[in-house]
Amino acid sequence: SVESWFKLKIVVEKSTVPVRTAEAIEKILCHNTNSKGIKYQILSNPEFLSEGTAIQDFLNPDRVLIGGSQCPEGLEAIQKLKAIYAHWVPEDRMITTNLWSAELSKLADNAFLAQRISSINAIKNTKIGPKFLNASVGFGGSCFQKDILNLVYICDSNGLTEVANYWKQVIKVNDYQKSRFVKRVVTSMFNTVSGKKIAILGFAFKKHTSDTRKTPAIDVCKGLLGDNTCLSIYDPCVTEEQIQKDLSMDVSVVGDAYEATKDAHGICILTEWDEFKNIDYQSVYDNMHKPAFVFDGRNILNVDKLREIGFIVYSIGRPLEQWLKNMPQQA
Ligand SMILES: NC(=O)C1=CN([C@@H]2O[C@H](COP(=O)(O)OP(=O)(O)OC[C@H]3O[C@@H](n4cnc5c(N)ncnc54)[C@H](O)[C@@H]3O)[C@@H](O)[C@H]2O)C=CC1
Ligand SMILES: O=C(O)[C@H]1O[C@H](OP(=O)(O)OP(=O)(O)OC[C@H]2O[C@@H](n3ccc(=O)[nH]c3=O)[C@H](O)[C@@H]2O)[C@H](O)[C@@H](O)[C@@H]1O
């Protein structure tokens, strides 16, 4: 009947949450509505979209994961949610499982993606698959670190100390990657960047977003500012206010790459924005102090062309040129 239909509610958990959150939600709801005779089925339907491609990912997901209680009511609730997705997602891309497996899968998925990035950053072998595997100055974003720490916590609480340490190491390697980049900049520029102007191109944690949460640019900029450098920052999407808030100081934020690089001693590419590939680097070079350095933290620039112009170039994952080889390497 309509009345009983209204008394069965399905709650869908989309956020990435600690394992067993669905159980907690169910308990809280049941204890608060018992007297009204309402019954709940909680489903875990973790979100796998990436920022910057959210709409495409939503419309054409690799997979849709739905976890629910394995009792008849739970299985029915799973089918109801599947029926909604069936409007645009093929059946074979939908995976159903129990509640905690769905919650855990999402954490494991993010931890695995982050681990692969840390691995490629440590090895930098261009032969290892190009799909979702670009060496970089480090991964950022609001989710990877939080989800790995979540996984570490579950492992620790279940006595899996070695496994917890394994995942913790992914974060440590990522932190190392950022500090190593800063050291590379400093050592290349005669062991100090004090008083020198460095242009920072890109501040968002990846292209096609203005999101700066846990962006590697924060740590790199703070590292350079620690050596008293003068930063001039440009990002096509991130606001001046946001950058100053993230760095907790009044740094110079400018409106384009040419202004940022004018009279600079070095350039750091920290986000892989496409427009950075199309800058007139000859005119940038002409307006910089010499020797002029480029540190490409996203491996997006044409290194040979830049070297022809006269730049000294360091690009993540590529062979070092003689200049850099001759500099004392601390990292
Ligand atoms: N941003 C992304 O691309 C993706 C995010 N996710 C997951 O989706 C969830 C949301 O992500 P975002 O939208 O990026 O985060 P967000 O930080 O933009 O939004 C989170 C919202 O939750 C609110 N909030 C936080 N704690 C709360 C509490 N205790 N009670 C009530 N409200 C609270 C905050 O005020 C904020 O409005 C996260 O679990 C994230 O891991 C999953 C896949 C992709
Ligand atoms: O749970 C989430 O929030 C989402 O987290 C990530 O998505 P997102 O954080 O939007 O961005 P990614 O494209 O994964 O990039 C994360 C960071 O890794 C870096 N990255 C990514 C890929 C790569 O090859 N190399 C690399 O350094 C990016 O620049 C960025 O800083 C996952 O890719 C999504 O599957 C997941 O749904």
C-alpha cells in the first residue's frame, strides 16, 4: 500500500566515509524514528568521479558500486537504486556487494590510485602505462590523503600494523616528492633563492579546477618562501584571496604568465594547465634574469625547445642536463 511504501525509506551514502558508517546511520535513524514505524535501508554507493571531469564521469562511469544489507529488504533496495542508474549506465558496469565492502572498496581504490602516482614519481619510467600515470610534483586534492589516512586507521585498529605502515608510506613519499622539488630548485639556483623572483605557474591541485585543497603548490611555495624567495603566482582559475589564504601571507598574485615571469630568475610549473604549453617562451626568456631556469613539476613542456631558447630546464621524470648534474644534489 501507499502507506507502507512511505514507511520504507532508502538512504544512499555517496560520500567517502569510514567503513561501517552505514551501520551507524541505520542505528541513529532507527532509534530516532522507531515509534513512527518507518523502516530504513541504507545503501553505500560511493562516488568515483574526478574533479574537472565530473559531468563526463557521471554520465559515463567506469563502474557503479552499490553495497547494501544482504537481507531481502536490502537486496530489494539495491535493485531500486540499480533501476535508477539503468536509465544511462549499462548493466555490466554495475557491481553490487555488501555494505562494508562497498565502503572499503572506495578507500582502497583511492589509496591504490595514490600509491601508483607515488610509485611513478619514485621510478619515473615513461614506459609504464600513460593512462592515469603522469609523474608530478606530488598528488593533491581533498580526497587521496584523507582516504589513505582513513584506511591506515582501519588497518591499525584491526592489528594490521604492517599494512597500515605500507599505506602511510604513500603519503610520506608524496611529501618527500614535494620537498625534493623545492631542494632541486634551490640547489640549481646556486644553493639559494633568497631575494630572487620565482614565478609560480599553476596553483590548483590539478587542471580544470579552482580547487586548492591539499594542492602540492602550497608545500612547494611554502618551502621556497622559507628561503626568502619573492614569489609571483599565476593560476587561470584560483583567486588571489584563496592563494593568500592558503599560504597565510600576502604574496604577489598576478593576472597572467607574462607578468608573473617578468624579471624572474626561475619558473615553476605546478599545475598542468594547457595554456602553459602555449606561452611564448622566447619573450618570457628575454624578460627574465639569466641564467633563466624552468622547473616543470608536471612534465608538460617541450624541454628541447626551451633548452634551445637558452633556459636551464628541469622536468620531472626526464634526464638531467649537464648544468643540473654539476649542481650538488641534496635530495
Ligand atoms: N570532490 C570530489 O571530486 C569527490 C568527492 N568525493 C567524496 O564526497 C564527499 C564530499 O566531497 P566534497 O564535495 O569535495 O567536499 P566539500 O568539503 O566540498 O563538502 C563537504 C560538505 O560537508 C559538510 N560537512 C562536513 N562535516 C560535516 C558534518 N559533520 N555534518 C554535516 N556536514 C558536514 C561541509 O560543511 C561541506 O559543505 C567526500 O566524502 C569526498 O571524499 C568522492 C568522489 C569525488
Ligand atoms: O574520491 C575522490 O575524491 C576522487 O579522487 C580522485 O579524483 P581527484 O582527486 O578529483 O583527482 P585525480 O585526477 O585523481 O588527481 C589527484 C591528484 O593526483 C595528481 N595526479 C593524478 C594523476 C597522475 O597521473 N599524476 C598525478 O600527479 C593530480 O595532479 C592531483 O593532484 C580519484 O581519481 C577519483 O576516482 C575519486 O573519485
